[in-house]
Amino acid sequence: MDIPNMGVPARLAARMSMAEQHEYLRSKLSRRTLLRSGAVTVSALAVGGALGSGTASAAPAGGTADAVTGSLVAPVGRHLQFGAEADTQMRVSWQVPAPVKKPFLRFGRHPWDLSHKIEAEVRALHTPALTPTGTPVDQYYLHVALDRLQPGTTYYYGVGHEGFDPASHQAISTLQTFTTAPSRHGRHNRPFEPFTFTAFGDQGVSAHAAGNDNVILAQKPVFHLHAGDICYADPMGQGQDSDKVAYNALTWDAFLAQTETVASKVPWMVSYGNHDMEAWYSHNGYGGDDARFTLPTDGPDPRKAPGVYSFTYGNVGVISLDANDVSYEIPANLGITAGRQTEWLERRLRELRADESVDFVVVFFHHCAFSTTHQHASDGGVRDAWVPLFEKYRVDLVVNGHNHVYERTDAILGNKVSKAVPSGASIDPAKDGVVYVTAGAAGRSLYSFDAPDTYEGHENHQDEVVTYHFDKGSVKVAETVHWSRVRYTGYSFIKVDVTPAHRGAESTMTVTALAENGSRIDHYSIVRRAGRSEHGH
């Protein structure tokens, strides 16, 4: 049963942040009230239930006392994440449908030699009945952090528990592989090998989402970026306690099973969008996400903004940001880091631009800095907080989701076109400015433009597009822009082919947008002088 009068009154919720709503509920409902209501079980309290400690905390690593017979339970939803040091660190995560005893991971250099065995951390997540007709849901996520790996090395791994051993004859077909990033040491005299990564946002669970995954796998990416709105268990996406009326925790099970075809082999690096703020788990809404993912923790405050981090692969530095912290459109978490995320962003950009082994800097996050859709368009909060830093440090590629389309800008400086970038063109961000890509057509229902589509083979360029951006208070401000270069309202994603060069020569990064059927709808190239440490502004 649900907890009577559990929600925040609408008149209060309208002017309260997610953190304030969470504190309101904690003060209103004592631990004794929760126990008396029967809505939170002893196991839920043990893992920091919805209104307990404020986080979805971990259960004991050895499993729970009421674990089922292990041979009847198979691991599902395997997904990889890099640590902050992508050449030596990998995080392996998975799910089991019921409690198990002694979960573990085996790994080694060969499928017949899985000699390394590591006990897994269990993060049991309890979702109480959120509506009068709802039912509680218990989910069990397992995680292993692998450190001190060999750079540029492929490992075989399998996950299991008492009664299910991936090294056994019956389960050996469940083995997967991962490959660490190349070593970043000793690269002064020779370049990294070429590599490919992919990116999109707003995937959810659908046939189109699975179709995009299949095409992504064919590109053989070394990692994938998911720019927020991961599975849509919360279809409302306002970051409010009232979102619970439509929440379905089991959507996460379907998503992780769908994504396993890629994420079990390719590190699946996520940032958090508005649909990922699940308010009933923690003060910032990320308690459930913390249970499901193990992301790098080099950001300014992993407790308040766990989706803020960075890693480096070869000559590309990647930064993930939490745009919920700066969004004017959906302000549930506005200001949650009190400016610390933006301070960290500038420090990290400065460090990457001072690193002579890093040629390109890629930043990905959810809300769009520059888009022209009818539904969300652009977020003025992102523009105010971060665009000046992107321009100061001449970020090479900014990837967003939020709008369920593909859209690419020309090179932009000062909110204006600094260089036209038609399909097939080449730019040097140090001179030409920053290009922004909205890649939000990963699988969720598509959005629309008020201007016609224009893409490779279907050119229909307009010099001016009438659109808007969100200002403070979620106010729409009309604007006429000239930077919308490519628009496509079909399912799609981007792949990025990186070709490093010897010091002093030109490294390239080619961005290609592919439709769900694999056809190309856009491409352009970014060039940088390898080994040049200045950011060129």
C-alpha cells in the first residue's frame, strides 16, 4: 500500500526545488510512521529506502540472507563504464532479478584463464509503492571496480554468484570482453592509433532504440556517450515528487537488457537528463542512478552531481556535465552545486588544453545550448553558465540530447555564426568557433522543427530560423537565428572517427550522423595541430 498523504502539496511543490521537497518529506514522515504504514520493508530500510538516509545505499557485499538458489538466477543487463583513468580502470555493472549469495566477477586475458576473481558490491534499490494502486519493487545491481589494468589490452570477463559460475561449461557462453584505452605515457614521438566513438541522447526502450544499438555496434566504437534521459522510467521528467504517479522502476530492467548487446562490450558513459531525476530516491533525484552506474568520481561533488566527471581516451578529453544544475527550463535541480560544477568545468578545460597529448576536447550533457525544435529549443541557463567557457577554451565538439531530433549548428562565437559549416566542410575550432550537435533521436518519440528538414541529399537551407530559448523562470524568449545548419527528424546517432597525428601535424576528428538504417545524413571534420597546448582564443 502507499503511504497516505505522502506527496508534497501542489502549491508548495510549484516553488520548491527537488532537494527542498525531499527535506519536506523527511520532516513530515518519521521513521516510526514509515514502519507503521508497512510501505517500507526492513530490507528497504537497510539500503536507505526512498525516505530514509536520502540515498540508495549498498547492501552487504556478500548478498542477503534470503537469497534464492543461485542456479535458478542468471545475471542480466551487463554494462561497462570507464574509471577516470580509462587506460587502467574499468567498472563492470550488472543486475540479478533476485538476491544471490556471494556475487563475483572473473576476468583474465584469455577465455580459458579467468584466474582473477573479485567479490562484487551489491546495491539493492527499493522503490516503495508510489501510488495507491502501485506495488513496491526491489532491484539488485552489482558492481566491480577494476584498477591497475594494462593499457590497450583486451580482457575476457564473466559475472556470477554462488550456483552460477561463468567459467563453467554451462555458462561460458555468457563471457564478454572489454578493452582498456591506450597508454597515455610515452606518446611524444608517435601518435595514438585511430579510433571511433559514438554518441546520442534520449534513448528509452523501443524497437527504434534497439535498431540504433545494432547500427552502433557495427561501427566498433571504443566507447559510447549517452547524453541523458536514459530509459524514461519517469516519463514526466520534471524532477518533482508528483512525477511518481507515472514512474515504472521496471523500465530500467527492460532498458539494461536492451542495451546489453552494446554496453557489455563498449563502455557506456552517461550524463543525466531531466528524466533521470527520480525524486523519491534522494535529495537530488540521483539515488537510483547511483545504484545502477559506477561513473568516474573526479567531478566537483559526486554526491550532489554524480554525472559530472571526465576521462581521456587517446588524444581526446571527454567531459560529462549535469545540465539540470543550470537549466532555466526545468529548474528542479537549478543551482544544486552552487556554482562548483562550473568552476570545476573551467579548471578541467584549462588542464586539458595544457595537456600536449590531448588534441580534442568533447563535452556532452543533456539540455541544448543551441537548438530550434518546437518542443524545447535552447536553454538559456546553459548558454549563460557554460557557452562562454566553451568559447574561451575552444571546445571541439559539444553533444546534447533533450530534443528528439538531429540538429547541427554552424561554428558559433558570441551567439552568432562565426563560420558556415555545410556538410562535408572542415573547421579548426581554434580559429572558427564551436559547433554544437543535438543527437537526441536515439529511440524515444520524435520531435519537430518549425523550419523544414535539411540534411545530406535533402538540402533545404534557410538563412534565418525563427525559434526561442528559455530564460530564467522558464520564460520563452523568441529569437531569430542563423546558425541552424542541419536538421533531421528521423532516428539517428553520431559516430566520431578520430585520426591522431604526429606532433606538429594535423589530427582530425570526423563527425558523421547516421540514420537508423545506417545511411549518412551529415558529416564534417574538425582539425587540430597535434601537440599544441594553447586553446587558440
